Amino acid sequence: MSQDFDAAASRQAERLALTFLDRVWQPPHDLDAIDELMTEDYVITSGGQTIRGREAFKAWVKAFQGLLLDARTDNQDVFASPSGDRVVSRWLCSGRNNGMLGTPADGRPIAFSGVAIWTVRDGRLAECWVERSAWELYQQLSSPE
């Protein structure tokens, strides 16, 4: 099955993912940007959990950012499918531990990498699958400072 190449749609999907990372996952964490960038029925699967709907996603992001103070996610690489209906970002997330993975909130700096794969529909992010280096993060948090 071949996909038609649409350079403009592919670039637009990449910009959409980067805009999401910049506005939502960089200070000052503009959670209202989710209304602009995600479909109303947005679905994300991350850490074995599926969150459905924009409002539920906003609450999940807010809770996550509460566990990772000064959270920031920096894109390392982004690319989209030829048709622009899928976009992938490899990123690095960092901040200060405030109870990540059930560990004591010790405020120490932490960082972990991950990959997000989104489906793009009608110019918005519609669905996402996230894989992050949770085991490595847990080891980091479990070791003495």
C-alpha cells in the first residue's frame, strides 16, 4: 500500500506536533492550547493507560506536570508520513521529581526520553501512542542521590 506524497501536509503535521510540544510541554504550559491542537475526541495511550477526550487529556497533563515540576519536553527529531496523516516525535522530557512513578518527591532533576506517534485528522492531533524510557527513569529515581 503506497501513500501519496503531499509535502505541504507532511510539513503541516510536523509543525502541529512541534507546536503542541512547545505550547503544552514548555513553560508556561498552555493547557488551553489543547483545545486548538487536539480533536474533541482525542485519545492518548501512555504507560498502559488510555485517556479519552480533550478534557480528560488536559486533566492528565496537569496531573503529570504536577509530578514533574518545571516540566519541559524538547523535541529531538520529528517526521511525518508522506500524506501527513501520521507524525512522530522523539523527545527528551526533564524537570524536578515531585513523586514520579510513586517515588518520594525529592525535587531532584530528572530526565527521560520518549517517542510519540500521532494520527492527524482535520488539521488536529487525533490520537497518540507514547513510549517513554520508564524503566530507566525508575532506576534513576530509585538510586541514591
